[in-house]
Amino acid sequence: MTTGGPFDDLDGFRVEVDRAAARADIVLARPPLNVVSMPERDELAAVFAALDADEKVRVIVLRAEGKHFSSGGDIPGFMTREPEQLAVLARNVAAPERCRQPVIAAIQGYCFGVAFELALACDFRIVTENALLGLPEQRIGMIPGSGGSARLARMIGIGRTKDLVMRARRLPGPDAQAWGIALDCVPEEKLAAATDALVEELKGFSPLAQRTAKKLLNEAEDAPLHVAIALEGEAYGRLRSSADFAEGVASFTEKRKPVFKGE
């Protein structure tokens, strides 16, 4: 397990990289509420970019210490930034989405504001039965500003998004799963095991095919159907020439487990 280099002296979180396990964990570590500071937003984006460039990292997990994932951002900190700076905060929060690797958010307790927005930018969310998710910005005369309402509307529809955003409602973990926000909802004591299992599952696939699928799905989300189908076809054709695909076909024919190398 390594934590050095660009991952030293981080504001409110730490990074654990286990290259032997092909896994990296970004751990929010400012308990009890793991409030996300303004500098922390910039550092999180930089760390995601560094991990994205690490070929030894196959899966990234975003998790937190203590009882809560995060109560959200440092509210007084917003008053230290100019309107022009606030208008581009979503760029940092979108860092998990830009990563080529799959990113899993493991969520317990409170997950509000920017923390929820950060989780929504991840590929998979696992929540605990006692989790509460929400965008409470209406309570301070504000709206979500880092992509939360936009991502939610595409994920669960405009009606449910208005319910959450305009009423500043807290959504329990089981409802988050029922609405399609969370992949799974588990007892708190099983969160780590459920996360580990998903990491191992994702590592079993071709790195190249995983990264291609993530990029395609993200880019095609807002495209017209005919454009999305064309993008899919082009990506499919490119993967035809990959060594991983050849290995996948060979392993299928030989009835054995494939050994993918990301080539």
C-alpha cells in the first residue's frame, strides 16, 4: 500500500494505492462529518487525474471514515469565492466521470450537497440502509452548483429531481436503490464487503473494454439515438483489433478464464 508522491498533505482526505490489487481508494477523512473544503475540491480533481494516468490502477473507490460519508461542503467557504469561480466548480466534481477507470462510491450515513454531487459523478454507488442522500441547498437560498440536479434529472427524471431539489428532501438508502441512484443497498457492516466484491468483479473484465464502455456511455448519453448507435459501432469496430478481444474469443472457445492485459 502506498500513499506518497502527489498524494501527500491533502486537505481532508487521503489516498491509498494498492497496485498489487490494482485498486486505489480515496478516503474522505475529516470526521465526524467529512466536510469538503474549497481547497479539497481542487485536490480531489488533481488526485483523480493522477490515478487516471496510473496504468496499474484498475478500479477507484471513493469512501469515507466514520459514521457519515459527508455532510457536504464548507458553507462559509462559498463567500470567499467570486461568482465566476463558483460557476466552474462543477469541473472539479466531474473528475470521477473523466477517469477512464470505473469509480465506485461507497456511501454510509449523510451524503449531502457536493458529496452527493461527487457520488453522482461516479459510475457506481453502493449505499447503506441508514444512508441519507440529498441536495439541501434550498435551505440556504441556493441551488446545487456542481452538476447534482442535472445528473439527477437524467438519472431519475425531472419529477423526482424536483422533489429532491426543490424540497431539499433527504432520500433514504433503500429509496436511492429503488429509484436507480444506487446499485445496491446493504447493512452498514456489509458496505466494505459489497464494495470489495464489486471491485473484484470489475477487475475481471478487459481494462480496454471497460474504459471504452465508460467513455462511450458518457459521450453517448446526450446524443441522438442514431449518433449514439454510430459511436457504439465505431468503438465496437476498434475493439475488434485488440489483443484482449482475441484473448476473450480464445478463452471462450477453449472454455477457460481469460487473461486480459488491456491491450
